[in-house]
Amino acid sequence: MVIENTQVQIPDKLYFKIGEVAKLVGVKPYVLRYWETEFPEIRPGKSQTNQRLYKRKEVETVFKIKELLYKEKFTISGARKRLKDIERGMVVPEEEAKQMPLFAAPENKDFFVKLKTELNQMLEMIQ
């Protein structure tokens, strides 16, 4: 996974403690605890000593959240929606989207439908 032009290697482990995840991602543990309250995709289990234990998939999700919030400048609610869209397969991967014509990108469909409607209304007004 590449974040901010830096190659980040996630160690090959089943579980990660909150301190390990915070260090890997580059945020403070309290940020991770806050994100747990805002993103249902992050639900770490607890050890017998009540230590948060993140699964690898959750660590990958945390990286994606950081990218959405810090790099792409999404709001919390926008990032939450984007993650749901990604899970549902409604978001085209960036590499694939770059090869698609602008009008074909799924996220632009609503814009062009609205634009077409407005242009048709304008056409009716001038005829």
C-alpha cells in the first residue's frame, strides 16, 4: 500500500496492538480510538488484558481512512461514505478511472444527467 509517496510495509501478522498500528500509520493512538467511533469498519477486538487488537484488514482500512482524510481532504462523513462505496464496488480504482473518458466515470453520471436536463430546459426556453 502506498501512502503519500511512501511505501509502507504492513508486517505479516494476524493481530496488531494499537501502538503498532499508530506507528505504522503515523497517527496518535487517540486518533485511532476516535476513528473507531466514526467508522464502523474499524472494530478491533480486545485481548484478555483489554488491549485493542486490530486485524490486518482493519489496519488496511485505517491506512485508507488516513489517505481519504489527510491526502484527499474528505470530511469524516465523506470518508465514511466513500469507504462504503468502495466496499460495494461503486468506486472505480484510480488507475482505471484515469483511463476512462470523463463522462464514463461512474461518479460523474449524476452530474451529466443533471447537466443534460438543464440543457434541455434551456433549449425549450429558446425555441
